[in-house]
Amino acid sequence: MAKKTNTVGSLKLNYKRTALIGFAFFGILLLWQVYDSWCPTFLTDIFAKAMYSMNSSELRASGDSSKILEVQWLVGIVMACDNLAALILLPIFGSLSDRTETPIGKRMPYILAGTLVAAVAFPFIPLFFHYNNIAGMVIMMAIVLMFMMMYRNPAVALMPDITPKPLRAKANGIINIMGYLGGAFATVLGIFLKLSDYINAGSDARNLWVIELPFIIASILMVISAFVLFATIKENKLRDELKDEMELGERLAAVEDKIEDDAPMTKANKRMLLAILGAEFLWFMADNAIGTYIGNYVIYYLGSASSATSTLTIIGGLASVLGFAIAGGIADKIGRKWTITTGLSLTVLGVLLMCFIAPTGKVVGEHGEYSFPALLYVVWVIKGFGMSLVHNCSFPMVVELSSSKTIGKFTGFYYAASMSAQTVTPILLGLVFRISFAWRALPIYATVLYLASCVVFTALVKNIKAKKVENAKGLEALGGDD
């Protein structure tokens, strides 16, 4: 069939193709949900044994919770070292994939190689933890992270590679929904295979498969998602077919100055990029603080079952899916800047409520766990919805400023800002815990950083709206490319 020539205003988002690209993000969030939910608690337990000859549940039972707080700075250092490696590797793999040309595309070789190695190494993390081998566990964590960085940047860059600029906010919403479906798989595993049951059991009664199965299942699903992506998205073919649409998207882009492939970045566009990345650094410091320590906060501060963390993730995820579904439409009406500002403002409100939450003191679990405070569910709904507006629009704003030849490089800038934040924040908050001996430092710390990011973003980022584009309706939106 002859290819139609697009005119201004006639770009259409292909929802089916975008959802298939989302399988890359499905695998990413699946692995990170398991990694972030389990690994900080593994590290807390193993450092407690090394320093005090008692595991974390024995320390908690003894009433000496200060020792659990004291080891959090070590937990933060290990988690930060992983992120430091990512800070270095993400821009490297982004730039490399920009310059790569193979019969299967420029992103796909990195996606496939990174997935396979990370999937093989991932189940060894709980295995080494179970046998109290901290060196083996940390090495496996480093291998997984390094090869996920090989996978992550090219996988995320794939969407803007074949999506015109004015459509990327809506496309990013679909990509993120696919990612949250991956996270949901991990979350359900956490409900049925309770980490707190493993941690609170005596050393001789701990069942390896409670912590091993989530990692094995995550590896299998990640490999499947990568091969679905490989089988359905033909990079080179799509790049040729969509050339006219991509050029039209450049002309309709929401940028202050026009972007040329081989021209240096203008001062105005550079200022915009730095402002977005600066605000992003602050909100990821807050985000990662909560993501890294919420499992320990629930188990060691609230004294609740770890399954409550999984329930939080599901509730927050549902709110996020709603946000991702409507964020693109909101951005079309009020612009990406004000969509992000709205999301950050809601998040500040939600996390501020968390500052007033305390353990319920009501015993409900067989291991003496306390009932879970209902207000925290409200916090997660507000935060999940608010940050979905932020994440949905922020990445498209960064790659909006790239040329067609530098999408991977600018994806690297986006992740360099987030990973540098995630390098700093576990250590900084771990030290705050060590000084304050107070778990309430977590929501206070996050509230301050979310508020700072909102001020920086609102003050320094201009609201430039893309020219109006027409979107496909009904079955046309699901059509193929032939």
C-alpha cells in the first residue's frame, strides 16, 4: 500500500505499536520492583548479623531498634554504589546505541544482551543472602545493575525513536502503564511470598524459596517481555516507514528554538534542559528515598507485615495508571509544565500527611505484627497519581530537546539526573537516620525535596505547548503500519 504523506496537524499515535514497545518497560519495572522491595531488607539483615551477631528480627525482638536504624547508612552506601555505576553507564550505553547500526536495529542488541545476562544473575542475589554471603550478594547486585543499564537506556529510547515529538507524552503514558503491569506482577508475588515471614522466622526456619521464587519468576517474565519486543518491533523497518512523520514532529515540537541534527544546542534550549534535569534530580532524591526505605519503614517502624508494602504498591500503581492514562490529555490542554507542577504539588500534600503517621500498636499477625495505618493508603493514592503526571511528561520534555541523532544521549541525560539523585539519597538519608534515630525522618526528608523540586521547576521551566495534532480514533488507532 502506498504511504500517505502527512500534513501539519495530522500526526496519529499508533496505540498498538506503542503498547508493544511498552514490553521493554514491563521488564524494567518488573525487575526493579523486586529489587527495591527485597534488597534493602536483605542488606539490613545481613549487616545486622555482621555487626551485632543478631539478625534484624532478633534485634527488633530485643527492643533495640536503634541498631537497625544505625545500619541503614551501610544499606544506603551499597544501594548508592549501584546507582553510581548506573550514573556512569547509562549515558555511555545511550550514546553507543545512537551510533550503532545492525540488521536488528540500533537499540535491540543492547536490549537482548542486557536482558539475558541480568536475568541469569538475578536469582543469585537471594541465594547468596540466604547463605549469608554478603560479597556474593553485592557482586550479583552489581552485575544485574550493570546489564540492566545496558538494557534500560536503549529500551526507553526506543519509544521516541519511532514516535513524533508532539505525541510522546501520550505514548509515554501507555509505556508507563505497561511498566506498572510489570510492577504489579512483582507486587502480587510479595503478597503471597511475604518477605516479613522469612525475616521474622528463626535462622533455622527460614525457607529459601520464599525469597528465591520472586527473583526466578521476575527473570523469566523479563526474558519473555524482551523477546515479545524483539518479535513485534522491527526497528529498521519502522524508522524508514516513519521518516516523514518524524520530520513533521520536529516542526511541531514544543521547543523555544528549532533543533537541527548537526547544529549545537541553543542557549535557550540548554537552559530549559538544565532546569528540567535540576528539578528531576530533586524529585528523584525524594522518590528514591521512599522507594529504598519503605520496606524497612513498614517492617521495622510500623511493625507491620511486608505484604502491606505490596498492597501499598498496588494501590499506588492503580492511581498511577489513572494518572498515566489522562496525563497526555491534560498536557495537551494546559501544557507539560503545569501538568508536572500539579503533580508535584499533589505529591507534596500526600507525603506531608505521611509525617503524622505512627505505629498502630494493635497486634494482628502471627509473628506479632501491628495492623497497618489506613492513612498511608491515602498517601500512596495521592503520591501515585501526582508522580504519574510528573513522570509521564518529564521524559518527553527532555527528549523533545534532542535531535533525531541524539535521542539515546538525551535519554542518558534524563537517567543521569535520576541516577545521580539515587546515588546521593540513600547515603544521605541513611546518615540522617543514624543521627536522628527516627523513622519519621523519611517523610520529612521526602516532603522537603518534593517541595524544592516543585519550586525549581515552576520558577525556571517555560511552558511551551506543541502545536495541535489530530489523534486516531477507534480501530484506526490500533492499526498496523503497512
